[in-house]
Amino acid sequence: MIDQAGIEALKFHGDPLADDVITDLVATDQVGAVNEVLAQFRANDQPVPEELPPSVRAYLLATDTVPDWTDLDRVAGAYDFFIDDGVHVASVLSFGAMVNCYAQPRPSRVLALTHRLNQPHRRLSETSQFVLNMMGPAPFGAGGAFMPTIQKTRLIHAAVRYFITRSGTWDVEADGVPICQQDLLGALLIFSVQVIDGMRRIGVSVTEQEAEDYYYVWRVTGALLGIPADAMPETLAEAQELNATLVEASYAPSAEGVELTRNLLDLYEKMVPGKVFDGVVAAMVRQTVHPHVADWMGVPHSRGWRRAVRAGARLMRVLERAEDRSRLATTVLDKAGSLLLSGSARVLCDGQPTTLNIPAELKEKWLAAGTCPAGRG
């Protein structure tokens, strides 16, 4: 693994493969046409469209294979974890990881400059779909849809870098590159290490092997996103150490982070019916993030719901141990994640039909277990 100086240098590294594509498309005025073609490019085993410009085709062909160190058996192990706890991953990612992302001033400023402070439904929808595609039985193989998702994400990041660095509103020498490799590494640790930690904080049992396998899939994903392999810790324990020194050490209050969090909480409140539940979302966020982060991001206090959520976390630990034996336990454990995913269909796109797609085999298993929101209408 690279040293601290190498980690710091990642602030000035973008993604040359994707950056060169965006530079070419802007210069030749082909961005719109390429977007239309890529919108139909969704499956791992789908041939790269012939009508794409040479630079885009070359990029897609160069980024369509996993690293040679990838162990697909370990990836399969993570799928078993997703079958049992995928909705819990979704709920903790939504309540905790998103807010932790906003606690980083530099990435939050990037969102402000792209005018996405007031579009939490889009950010949550995109993040949710990214993770759902990762949860498929073979996310990197035939039948999956994760590889095109990753490739498109890299191009989106490159487009943001291109326009922000040329806008006159960003000082690269002082602040590094927008959506730099250090930012991507931080996001990877939030969505992996911190999601596992958050699940345990709300009472969901995660074994050490499950946690290792979950982190491993994110490590493969990070390499496909262009993060240098030697920048990503090999083990979960090393990742936890880097999370503390790189990510949590970067947390700080910012006007952008506070606004992003407020808009996100407003979105979640729309998913929870009735005034009687006002405050429960803020209490869930405070259960899954550190208290000082919640304070910095302006997450409201709700004493009654805070006590209820803490008691619920203790109850969930008891129920988790009985999950294999108790249908009631399973129902209670899955409620939070199910609410978020089914609520997405109503509000993520401001009343428009959601584009979220749950991988077919995962949906079938969740339906069989009675935990899939798609089965509730």
C-alpha cells in the first residue's frame, strides 16, 4: 500500500482514460449523441455499440475487464450477504453514508458547483442504482449490469472535472482536482467500511467474513473506477485504519454539507407517512453517524425518537439472533430498508416513475423471503 505522501498526492490525480474521452467529445461536440447511445448500453455482455466515436469505443473496451487479482469466489460470497442483508445495506447507506459524504467539504463543494444541492432525489437514485447493480449474483460477469454502470460513472466524473476546472471557480493548485482519486477512495471507504459499522450500530449482525467479502467487492469496484490498486487497503482492518486517518479526519462543517443534509432529510420525511413519525428520520441518521458529524450537518435532535431508535437497535440485535427461526423477526429487521426502496418509487424522482432496477435473481430471492419492496406494490 502507498504511504501517506502517496495518498495526499491522489488529490491531484484525475482519471486520464475517462478525462481524455470527455476532452475529445467536447472538442467534437458529440456529448449529446454519445449520451443517447450510452443510455441503451446497460448489460455486461452487451456488445459495445458500433456507432460510438472511436475514443469512446476504445475507452469502453479498455475498461471492461476486472483486475487479474480478482477472486470471483469471494465476490460470490458477498452475494450471499446481499441476499440476507441487502435491504439493511440500503437503509444504512441512505441514512448514514450519504450524510457522511456530505461531511466532507471538498466533495460537497463539487456538488454545489454542479447545481445539485437541491436534487437529493437524483443523487440518492443514482447511488442506490449503483449499489443495487453491485448486489447482483455476478456483478462483473455475464448477466450483470454493473460494468457499464461503472464505466458511465467514470465518464460522469470526468465531465464534472472538465467543466469545473475550466469554470474559473476551482483552484486546482490549492484544492486538488475535483472528484480526485483521493475523493473516490474516501467514498469507497464510506460505502464499505462505514456501512458495515453503521449496520452494527443499528443492531444488524454482520460476521467478519461477510464484512471482509463486502469490502472486497468494493475494492474490485474501486479498481474499475480507476483508483490505483496500491492505494486501496487489502484487508478490512487496514481499510478501517485508513478510514479513520483519511475520511473521518477530513470531516468538517460546511454550508454546502448542511444544505445537502437538510434537503436529504426533507426527502426522507416525505417517505414516512403521518406527523406522528416526524423526527424518526433524524433519529435514524443520528444512530448511524457519529454525534459530532450529525451536529455539524445540522441533523435535528428528537429525544423521543432517539430513545425509541436506540431501543429498536437493541431489539434488532435480539431479533437478529432469532432471524432464522422467526418470521416476525425477519419482517421487523427488513422494514427500514424496504421502506426506503419502496418509497423511492414514490418520491425519488419528484413523483415520476423511478428508474431503479433490482437485479432479477436478487429480486426473486427477496420476494421469496418477503423482503423485496417490489413485491409490495
